[in-house]
Amino acid sequence: MVNRKELNPDAGPAAAFGARLRSSREARGWNQDEFGVRIGYSGRHVSGVETGHKPPTRRFSLATDTALGLEGTDDSFERAWRDLRHGVLLQGFPEYVRLEGRAVEIKFFEVGVIP
């Protein structure tokens, strides 16, 4: 545990993902290399995800769920990855996205039909 970096889960979604990954791994008594072997990644890659230097992938998240027995649960890392990747939209924002999509269609129509 030399050179252990303190994690701040409030720094953002990726930091929260990494902090949760570290606490789940440590709760089982695995170091990064042992956990990496279980999920098919290097300990260095696990460290990068935990510290937020590497973004988690869906494959990484699924392998983590398998190793930790969280497959298909509400607490799965794959679900957290989806939230991280796609973000959580604020209230009212989905309507804005729909209207913006229509505006793009109108713009293309205008550009394509009216000189």
C-alpha cells in the first residue's frame, strides 16, 4: 500500500465509480493485482480506473460484476457505467433534447429545400 492515493467520490461520477470499486475490492481483501487477474485486467489498469485516470468500459464493468457477484442487481457496476457513460439528465432536460432534435430536422429541411 505504498503510494496510496486518497479518493474523493464527490469529485464526479468517474471518481465515485473508482471509490466504490476500491471499497468493494478491499472489502473482499483483494489487492489490485489479484482483482485484475480475476477480471482479466492488469492491476495497473484497475488502479487507473480507481483513481479516475482511465475510464471504465462496459467489458470492465461486466467483469467486475461477475467477480463481485453483482450481476443483474441494482448495485451492479455495469449499471453505474451506463449512468457514467450516458449521464443522468436533469429534470426537464429530456424535453429540451427532443425539441433540439426537431430543430435539427427543421434546419436540414430548410437547408435542403429552401435555397
